[in-house]
Amino acid sequence: MRAYALIGLLAALVSFAVSAGVLILSKKYRLAPAIRARDVHITPTPRLGGIAMFCGVLVAFGIASQLGRFGVTYFALVFANPGPIWAILGACLLIVLVGVADDLWDLDWMIKLGAQLLAAGLLAWQSVQIVSLPLGNSLLVASPLVNFALTVFLIVLVMNAINFIDGLDGLVAGVAIIANGVFFVYSYLLVQQTSPSNYFNLSSFIAVVIVGVCVGFLPFNWHRARMFMGDSGALLIGLLMAVSTISVTGQLNPGILDDRKVLLAAYIPIILPFAVMLVPLLDFSLAVIRRVRAGKSPFSADRKHLHHRLLDMGHSQLQAVLIFYSWTAVIAVGFLLIFVMQSFLTPLIFMGLGFIVCVVITLVPLDPRKRTEVDVQAADIDSAASEVLASYDPLDEASEGRIRLND
């Protein structure tokens, strides 16, 4: 466990340090893109946090892979086969490069989707793919073609689900910390049962790296954000979360679990990743249905995501983010308790009470006076933003100053 903690801390420190450098360079070279109609901020803000997060991933992978040279064999099995590791890093690099280009110049959605399919295909080609799925007391093994297609679909789905909720300060980073923190605990406990002699595995390693880079980046992304992770960061997090999920599917042999856990625990590797990402996946599904019904591309942008709807209900940005955190924590921890506890009663009580609390804080309307104030402030912000943006020139320092004074 200490080795995992050290890798997570290293990823956090690198992500924090590089974030500071990227922020300085972004301000110096004025790399903040123009504000889009769907954005909830009115000050041009750099969207290059994904670069810092990728650096944290690179350093964490690099240091962990070299520990064996100094007699530290904790992650020997993780890096025993370098092919999948290089595929993971190569896919991450591709996604970050395309994400940075999109953050700067707004690429066509077809280009981004093509890059995602290419990255997912690279991973599946290098055996980072679903090899078996639990079915009762046995494992279901599909054909290589089916496994390949299912892997690509899952990776692209998770990447877009995470990217779709990236609309508020600290939202994706915080959700990723909660979800991957819980998933790390699950995968670590699972490997204790399946491989008692070695607790170090790729799934847990990636989960702790994700937590580390998000913790390091979050201080720059917390409200009011000085920098966003952009598509490069959100797609990177989604890609790594999908890889972590896929890596754990082949570790579970339902036959070695006790009878109490066989029926449900056998499906936890499938249920838990979708459970911790229920809100992003729900947002993604609703967006696709909404846009297709309107005759638009499912990847076209709009201002009707769940976080936008929370703002329209009268919640502040911080309140909306904390609501997302609450839903993620209740669902993720609840399913983890099902795997850990001796009885189903405690997890069900926890999820039931948590669900009630989350529904209340999500749906109960704000005080009428406060809601009126929120509506008036929103109208004032929209008016001010329109006036400021109309006169904004990216090459004029005076106009940038006016925008900051109006924030």
C-alpha cells in the first residue's frame, strides 16, 4: 500500500508543478481560447491542464517501471510485459495531442472521434482488452473479434462520458478522485483474494495514478478556476479509467470466491465502473438522445447538460459540483460495501439513505428570494458577458483587462 501511496503522491506533485508552469506559459503567450456560448465562465481561461496531467502520468509510469533496477520489485508484474504499457502511453499521447488541438482551435467532432477510435484500437490490438466476463460461477470467453469491438466501444464510451460532464470548475477532477479512489480499494481487495502473493496490478496502479494527477491539478481547477483540464485532460482521464476497468475483468475467477459473494461479486467488475460513472453516463446518454432527436450530431455541443440544468435550477457552481460529488460517492461506496460487507443490509441502508439525501439536495428548490437573486445575477452576467465579449480582442491587452474587471 505504501508503494501505491508514493506513486500517487509523485503523480500529484508532478501534475501540480507542471500545472503551475503551463498556467504561466498560457498567460504569457495568451493561449486562453475565446469563450463559447455554452461556457459558464466569462473570463478567457486556459484549457491546457491535460498537458500537466499527462506529464504526471508519464513520470509515475516511468518511475514505477524503473524501480526493479534498484531491487524494488513491487510493480514487477505490472511492467513484465512492456507491450501493453507502451500502448497505454501511446494512446494517452494521441488523445492529449488531439485534445490540446481541440482546446486551442475547436476541431471537428469527426476528427476527435477518429482519434478516440484509433487510440482504443491501439489498446485492443496490444491486448489491453476484455478477455472474459463473469457468468454465474464461470467465465464467458468471446471471440477475439467480439472482445476487440467491445473493448473499443467501452473505451470510447467512457472517454466521452467523462468529457461530457466537464463543464464546471473542479467537476471532473473531483468525480475522478472519488470514483478511482473507490475503484482502487476494490481492485486492491480483489487481488488479495485472487493473487495473495502479489497485490500489485495494472488496474490498481492506473487508478492510483489517476487520483494522483487529479489531486495535483484540482487546486488550479477549483472554483474560481485559473485553468481547465480541457478535452485533453477529460479524455485522458476517461481513457485511463476505461483501461483500469478493462484490466480488472480478467482477474476475477468466480469459482474462488465464497458462496455468499459469488452471485453478485462476480459482476462487480462490470457493475462498479458503470456505477461510479452513473452520472457521466446518464448525462452522455441523455445528450445523445436529445441531439439525435433534434437531427444533430450526437457530439455537437449544447448547454443542456445536467450541470447546466442544476445551474438553471438556481444552484451555484460550487453547489452543483458538490451535488455531483455526492451522487458519485453514494453510488461508488455503496457498491464497494456490497463487495466488502458480510451482509447486504448495511450497503442497502447506506445507498437508500444516501439516495434520499442526494435527491433532496438536488431537487428541493432554493429559497424564492435566493432563486430570484440567482436569476437576476445570471441575467446581469449574460448582459455583461455579451458587452465584454463584443469588444474582446485576443491581441489587445486592454480588452483582456476589461474582461477581468467584469468577472
